Amino acid sequence: MLLWLLVAFILLSASAVLYLTYGPLRTASNVRLLRGIAAVQYAAALVLIAARLTGRA
């Protein structure tokens, strides 16, 4: 159960960062870095989901 809460938190965090890069921070100089961070968070969430569904976590 705790793993699913962690995945939900990671997805929420990544979505918030992505929302900010397309909203208030779209003119920031480091917007590509922030979008990259969001992509890494989504990838981490996918790895955790895959590990849980295959029984490795």
C-alpha cells in the first residue's frame, strides 16, 4: 500500500512541475531542465509500477 502512495506522490509532483512549465514558468530560462525533471519522475513512477506488477517489489 505504501508503494502505491509513493507512486501517487511522484506522479502528482511530476504533474505539478509539468503544469508549471506550461503555465507560469513557460518563459523561464531553465524550462527544459524542469521538463526533464518531470520526465525522470514519470519514468521512476513507471519503474515502480512495473516492479510492483511483476512481483519484484
